[in-house]
Amino acid sequence: MPEQAMTDQELSKTLREWKSTPAPETLDDRVFARRVPTPWWERLPGTPVAAFGALAGVLIVWSLTVLAPRDAPKPAPQPTPAPAVAAPIEPPTPITPPRPKAVRPKSVPTKSAPVNPAQPQLLMRVDPQFPADAPPALMSSTLKLYIHVGKDGHVIEAIPIGGEPALYAVAIEAVRQWLYAPEFQNGVPVEAYYEINVSFQPRPAKR
Amino acid sequence: MLNQTDLRQAFDDHKHAVYDFALRMTGTPSTAEDISQDTFLELLRKPQSFDPARGTLRVFLIGVARNLVYRRWRTEQRFIPTDDLDDTPAILPDPNASTIAETIRNAVQSLPPLQREAVLLFEYEGFTLEEIAAIANVETGTVKSRLHRARTSLRLALAPLQNGVQPCLNKL
């Protein structure tokens, strides 16, 4: 008996037994991860006015924190509303001549090497030897140093930025022998910059 | 001109159709994903190439995907475009197919590419003859001819299914 050939409708019905396959989710990433990135100003939230305000705020904060010199005199305080009760007038303090400040060396890389605000972990310390010719009044003084710590924790450079200049040399000599725990970023040791205080403690008298 | 929102919407609306067409044409998921990616990247890079006056966005995207499939085959030297009216060998039922879907897939993918695309676009993607003609850049009569020849081949290859023969029995 001759077989009856499939009609177009029967063939279509049979073909649909082969179901469609949805696109994989990875296709989204493959398409949109490679598109031209949206400009940053289009990614700011809100209206263009709000975006401009946010940008202006960022610029103001940046200019105050980065561009302002550290040794610049503080601006005069803004007038505040008078309190309900008048504060008592303090007696005038005697004017003393300003103490000469330590001059910051020009080699301090303030912008390219941001100082880590956290204090490093000191592993080994060598006490600075107080100079014999220094005034005994400086025995308890403190110096502020800017240090550059290498990947291995050794101090590569130490630059005094505050304190008694007569003690700079011995402080640098001692700090250069200190050993810190190196700083890590993403599991990799990196060089770091810190500001530390070095105190000269009076030694107890020998019996 | 399409904006970013339109592009995202176009992707969400048509990604399955584009991928499904590319997968049925090539038979390889990784190749289909590559084709689909390049199709939408083409729209992302040159959205002005889509002209709504010449057809829907779906027609445009499937047309891009089709051209990319052929371009890839030409690169791989797997397919040299020839007149699809040439005599083609008859497609025999696949004795190794284990499911009905696999039997159909093997039969469709054994068709010459130009006939295969006509079947895929008409039967699975639901395009009209005129839309297929626009996608393939041929006359409607040519599409009709390709479709007729493809159906004739498929009827022969899928006849066992009509007679109730389960593909898995062929392995016994």
C-alpha cells in the first residue's frame, strides 16, 4: 500500500517537535560588557543640575584638601550667631615670638606618595642615641618624621618634618634601622609612606 | 536613531530568536553565541544601519545573523554559495538518532544552507515569505522554491516518524 505523504500542516507540526533553545545568560555579558561605556556624566544620578552640583562639591573638597598648603595660616573663623548668654571675656594672653618651624625638605613627595593614615606595625626598633652636646631640656622631646617603607619593611628614607632640628640626625640614623611589617595590597607587598613620631625618652639612671 | 534604552530593549526582545536561529543554522552552541553577540554588537556600533522603512528590527537582526553565519562559513571554507536549485542528494532518515527532536534536527541540518534557512525562518521563526525574501535579499518566488524543495526532502527524511517508528528502535 503506498504511503500517504505528509501534508504541509503535518510537516510543520512534526518540525515543531524540535524545540527552540533560549539564549544563554552569558550572552548578556558578552554583548553589553563590550559596548561603548556610558560617559561618566550620564551615570551621575539625578538631573544635570544635581550632577553639576555634585561635581562642584567634589572640586571644592579636592581643592581644599589637595591644593591648600599645609603651612598656610588657618582662615579667620566665621562669625557665629551670638549665644544667648555672653561668654566671659578671657584675659589677654602674652604674645610670645613664634618658634621657628622645621623647614620641610623639598624631596617630600606629598602628592605622588600619599601618606598612609594608619600607623605601621613596628617589628624592630632601635632607640635613638641622645646627642651628648644637646641641651638636656630636649631629653623628652618628640620628632615627627616622614618615612618611606619598602616592600620588605625596611625604612628606605626618613625625612624630619617637625621637632627639634638638633635631634634630626640621630633620629634619622635610628629610624633607618627600624623594621616594619610591610603593607599589603591584594596580597602583594607594596611600598608605603607614613608620618611617625619619634620620642626621646630619658634613660633611667644607672645604679 | 536608537538610544541606549532602545538597544537594551531590542536585545531583550530578540536575543532568543537570534540565538535560536544561529544555533539551528550552525548546530554549535558556541558558534551560535558568537554569531548572536556579533549581531547585537553590529546594532550597538552602527544603529543607523537599521532602517525601519525596510522592515522590522527582528527582520534586520536575523538578516545580520544570517550574513554572519555565511561569512563565518566562508572563512572556514565550509560553504561556497551556489545556486540552491542544483540537485541535492536526498536526505535519508538518520538511523543513529535517539529522539524525535534529534531526527528532525539532523534532517533539517542536512538540508543545503539556503533551503535550511528558508525552513528555519518560515517554520520556526514565523516569518512571512516576503520577510524571508527581504532577509535573504532574493525574490519571493525564490524563497517559495527553496521552501518547496526543502519540504520535499524533509518529508522523505521524516517519513518514519509519520508511520509511528520511534527513532530509538532504529538502534536495535
